[in-house]
Amino acid sequence: MVKNWISIIIIMGLITMVVISVLGNEKKTIGEKETVKTTEPAKKAETTATNEKENTTSKVEYVAPDFELKTLEGKTVHLSDYVGKKVILNFWATWCPHCKEEMPHMQKVYEEYKNQGVEILAVNVTNKDKGKESVAQFVKKQGLTFEVLLDEEGYASSTYQVLTLPTTYMIDTKGNMVDIIEGPMNEASMKELMNKAE
């Protein structure tokens, strides 16, 4: 009688172990299937995110806003005329001490690089300066040979949100803005700025 009970307990124990083992394997299989199912969409999502990121990166361009201004000689100039060249776009005024300080450096850089696809456009904020005549006198006195443009209506300086004088924008050969410098620059910092542009 006791032996029968021991045999029944052992058999019940073995049956329980087999059942637990089978159920455990089924759970693992289900778990593995679930993992596979959740991994695939994750990979798709990753790929989609990567593609979106690539598209966004390729679409991001900081194109320099175009403008139309006149030179001291009365010639009409568009910024877009200079696509294909590196452009140092400088906003300045005759009454600005730091502008006076950086002009000789700008002239030296222009003389050195004008035949290497570099252009300097010095935009005088004429609407906040003493007028065209004082600009002409300043240019003559300084011996400036690069292009000086007159922003008589303040359109260009407003478009470029110029708050400080001088302010300089470096524009690459594709017409994209590469850097903005507020305050005066010397010859070395201008050359460094040019190296950032393609």
C-alpha cells in the first residue's frame, strides 16, 4: 500500500516535470517568435529613420539671400552674380571705428586673392551713414579697390539682420552661407574664414 503511494507520487512528479518542460519550451518558442516579430519592424523603422535623416541632411542649405544694390559708380549688382566665387560679404559704415580698422586688412586680402576666385563685397549701410559722398571720400582715402555697394534703403542689412558693425558673412562658391563674424577682423582671421568655404 505504501509502495503504491510512493510509486504514484513518483509518477505524478515525473508527469509534472514533463508538463513543465513542455510548457517551458512552448513559451520559449512563442517568446522567440515575438522577438522576431518586434525586431523586424524595428529594423524597418531604423532604415526609415536613416533614410529620412539622409534626405533631411541633403535638403538643408543655408542659401545667402540675394539682393540688388548699386556700386559707387552706379552699376547694379546682384549677390547671385558672384556664384562660383568665394564671397566675403561685409557690412560697414564710415563712422564705425572697427570698420576703419579692418579695411586695410580687407584690401590686402583682396589684392592677394582676387585672381583666385575670391570677391569682397563691402556693403555700406548708407541709410545709417553720412551719404554717398562721404562713402566715396572714405573709399578714395583708404585706397580700396574691391566692390563697395550702397545699401541706401537698408534692404540688404535688414535682410541679413545686421545689428553690429562690422558684420561679415562668408559665402561659398555655391552661394551658401558658411560663417558669420560680428566685429572686426584682421588679415589672418579673413584667410581662416575663406578656408571654411569651398
